[in-house]
Amino acid sequence: MDAGLIGRAVAMFAVTNVDDLVLLAVFFGQAAGRRGELKVVAGQFLGFAAILAASVAGALGAGLLPEGAVRWLGVLPVLLGIRAAWQAWRRDETEPAPASGVLAVAVVCFANGGDNIGVYVPAFAATGLPGLVGYGVVFLVGVAAWCVVGRYLATRPGVARVLARWGHVVLPVTLIALGVLILTGAF
């Protein structure tokens, strides 16, 4: 696993999961005690494992595409970025907070992972098995780090408010940039 792959994996994870920090902060804020927090962590890992499984399956299917076609999968993050921008523009500030059980966290994580899958599939399809393993390891370490940061944010209301306010702006811009990088073959 080379430093370039690790750097790309860290950046890709951070960009596609910035919105999860807000959700994790909400989940941890709702969690009752240590047992509730463990449910949030378990749910996040379960949901993210489903995202990884869907992404690997999509990448394997993309391997059946003709040479040079994989980069055109970069259109997916661009479209997801446009969709995220549209949703951010039309977002409802009064949405209720989600429940924080293991299954609820996993379902929210997976449902919120469309952008992840759209970005991971072309990246996974463009790398070999060692790269795929590298991405998986970095992403799972990232999930653990996100849980720690989400727990920290849950105890810092000011930080959570800022993320809630601007996280929806950063996500579409970054998704579109990632899609362009994949389309140009720079990723």
C-alpha cells in the first residue's frame, strides 16, 4: 500500500462522509450512556460495511466494462453532487432527529451512503485487489475516527451547529470535484 493510495483513500473517505459527522453527533447526542454509544458505533460500522459491500459489487461489475469506460463512472459523483446541491438548496430545517439504535444508525448510514457508493465504485474499479484492500482498511479506520469525532462533536454544541450549517455546502462541491477528477483520469 503506497502513500498515494492512502492519501487518496483518506481524502475520499473524509469528503464522502463529512455529512456523517453531523449525523453521528446527533446520534451520540441522543445515546443514553455508554451502552447507547456502543449501539451508535456498531450501527455505523454495520451501515458502512453494507456501503463497502455494495461498492465492491459495483466495482466488480464495472470490471466487465470495456477499457477506458471506467473513468466515465465519474459522472456518478458529479450527478450525486448536483443532487446534493439541489437537496441542500431545498433542505428542511425542521427534520426530526433520527432514532439511535444499532439498526436505525445502520439504515441511516447506508441510506446516506449513495454518494459514497457513487464515488467508491469508480475508484475501486480503477484499482487492483491490493488497492481495494488498502481502501477498505483506510475506510474502516476512518469509520472509527469518525465515531470518535462524532462523539466529541456531540459534546460541543457550537461545533455541531457549524457543521450542520455548512456541511451541506461542502458535500456537493467536493462530490463534483471528485467526479471531475475521475472523469479526467487524475484519480
